[in-house]
Amino acid sequence: MQYLIDHEKKSIHRTTYANDRCNFHKTDVKEREFTHNMGYIEKLKIVEKYKECEHCNLLSAKPI
């Protein structure tokens, strides 16, 4: 799965489910990053205190 990392808001989005409610589009492009690396995602969550986006993470668990 591919992830979009918003470094400004310290949030992690699932690109397949990311939408306007996630508000990542308000972050400067230079503050965004894409990755498939789950180790990197886990490091951001544990060490850097990044959070998974509640909007796209919820959609990935229960598609509407």
C-alpha cells in the first residue's frame, strides 16, 4: 500500500482512500512525501509521533 506523509501536520494518509476531508491538499507540496516502506511508517508513528489520518484510515477499514 502506498502512503502519503504530511510532514507539516505529522499525519499519514493511505493514498487509495485519501480525499478532501483529509486536508493534505492545504500542505505545501515540499512538506509531502510518498512511500511504501512500512518500517519508515512505523518509525514515524513511534519515534516522531505521527498519526494516521482518521478519515482515510477509517475508509480503508470500512469502505462505504
